[in-house]
Amino acid sequence: MTETTSTNEPLRPAFILFFWLPLAATWLMMAAEGPYIAAIIARMANAAPNLAAYGVAFSIAWLIESPIMMLLSASNALVRDRASYLALRRFASWLNLAVTVGMVVVALPPVFRFVGEGMIDLPPSISRLAQVATAILIPWPGAIGYRRFFQGILTRHHLTRRVAYGTVVRLATMSVTAIILAKTVTLPGCYIASIALVSGVVVEAAACRWMAHEVVGRITASDDVTPGALVRLPEIARFYYPLALTSMLSMALGPLVTFGLGHGRAPLESLAAWPVVIALVFLFRSGGLGFQEASVALIGIDESHAHEVTRTGAWLGFGFSAGLAFIALTPLETIWLERVSGLEAGLAAFAVWPVRIMILLPALEYLLAVQRARLILEHRTRLITVATAIETGGLAVTLFIAIGALGMVGAIAGALATMAGRLAANAYLYARLRH
């Protein structure tokens, strides 16, 4: 089983586990990237304005980058032969060009002044820092798109360790770049952080292309044609635009919850405790994000291994939920919130119940991974967008009821809304996959 898993031989749970582990490690390393960059800026001069400027620049770049996030899933599912490889590569190139142009436009000083000072209400000094940081980040989304295209090919060909190697290369490049710049030049911290971030992603993209060289050579050297492969740009666009829209809708979930926290009871305490809550829960659910890519590669075009992958995903999901419960329902929660995360006892009290409410979120994350993978393989990507819209709507309605009608503490309302939205999305996809 070198290219895709479509034999009738059952997949052992151990095989699925070791296939998925490098992808899970990749997501954990990416989760550490943000705090790591922030720690670099915090140790430099004028930390506060530079942290603020970098946060704005990164958020803008992240939003513009969102349409290319699903390129990994797309290349994982669609690249089957020479024609489909060339077609999707051409589509990805146009998409990368589009997000790069978007970054260029936003980084133009008049446009950024309108966004930064007019819309976000930044002070002029921070707006100027953020504008330059955004300009430095111009290559970032396109490099990520290029990288994810080849990561999908590596995943499809069961080379997931190479995906993790690429992430290690990125973090190492970021570290070396940041250290050298901090010691040799006098630049604002947000500039150095942006240069380090871009350097890491560009080097990782090149590394992924190099690690995929042999596989790409085999694909392009063969004249075999796979029945059902998408080789026309309009077909690929119809397949992909719901995935791009899904990423963009998902971006709205975080700001929506933050808005709710600020309007509930104890807004300041809720806003302060929420990042710690999310960070703890993410430790246990992050592997589910990588399990989607593993599922796309392992289930098979004919879905012959859907049962084994689903069962393994269920064990992983409930295992990580049990791990979160072990912390949330024991004295370990106090140790984590106060000693590890550094919250004062008063603030830690606002994080206790939100963590407990979201105990099952890791299990739902793994369920969603398998559900999305099956729909991607069936080319029914529109249903993924509908489910994300349902999740967003369910979250918003629950927030409105919990805060507006019931007057709940913001952090508790945010946790309930997060769970309600995800449950609604899972239920919708479960119903659609049964038909």
C-alpha cells in the first residue's frame, strides 16, 4: 500500500496510529509557534506595542490565508495521476497568486491605514508598525499554499513523517533567523518576528517540495489515467470552493466567542481566562485536525477502510476526552490552571467549568475528522460548508440565549456555545452520511 489504501486487507489500529502520529505532532508544533513568536517579541525592547502590531499583522495574514488551508486535503484526495497532479498544481498556483495579491493590496499604506486606524481603531504608531509587519508577511500565505499542496501528496503516499520533518525545519529556521536578527540588527520586534515567520515557512515549503521529489517524479512519469480523476479547472473549483468557504467560516468562530465573552457577566475575567481554557482543550483535540488528513489517505477512494478508520478515530477521540476529563475533574485542574498556566486563584475559578463543559470536544473533533474525510473522498464538499455554517449559527444562537436571556458568565456561555455548535455540525453530517 504505497499510493493509496484501497485494498480489502483490514488496517490494523497500530498502522493507523503510526500513520497519524506525525500529523498530530505537526499540529502540536504549529500550536506552539504562536506562543514561541510572542515570547521572542516579549523579550525585546518596546514589547507591548510590538506584540500588538504583530498580533494585528498575523491576524490579517491568517484571514487572507484561509482559502488555501484545505489544499492539503485537496491534493491528498485528488492527485491520482499525472493529469490530475498538473491540473491541481495549476489551480493551486492561481489560488496562491490570489492570496498573495490580497496581501499586497492590504499592505499598501493607504489601504492599511483604512483597515488599521479606520476599522480596528489602532493608534497611528501601532498601525505603522503593523503595516510594515504585514508587508513583510506578503510571501507567507502563498508559501503555505505551496507547502500544503505537497504535504497532501506526501500524506497520500504514506510519507507522513516527512510532513513532520518539514515542521521541524520550519521551527528551526524561525529560531535561527530570530536569534541572528535579534543579536545583529536593530529592528522592532514585530519586524523580526515577521521575518522569522516568513523564513520558516518558505524554507519548509522548499523542504516539502524536495521531500516529495521522488513521488512527484513517479506520478508525472506515468501515463496511466485514473477513472473519475478531476482534471479540469472548473471541476476542481467546484470541488474546492466549499472547502475554502469552510475555512473562512471557521475563522469567524473565535471572534464570535470573544464578542460573546465581552458581553456576558464578568467580561474581564472571562476574557482573561478563556485563552487558558482554549489552550488546554486544544492540547487534547489538536490531533483530530491531523486525523482528517490521515482518514482521507487511509479510508480509500472506495471507502473500503471506513470502518477501521472510524473505529480507531472513536477510540482516539474518547481516549483524549478521557484524558481531558482526568485533568478537569481532579485536583490536577487547579495545578494546571494556577501553577502551569499562571492564573490567579480568582481567575482560575472562571476557567474550571468551561473546561469541564468541553470535555467531549476532543471526541467530537475526531468524529468530525472522519465525517469530513468521507465527504471529501465522495466529492460532496458542499455539505462540509453547510455543516460549518450550522456550527456557526448554533454557536451564535446559543451565545445569544445564554448571555442575552439567561445572563450567564461569559466563559461558561462560550463553552456551552462551542459545544452546541459542534454537536449540531456533527449531527447534520451524521444524518447526511447515512443517506
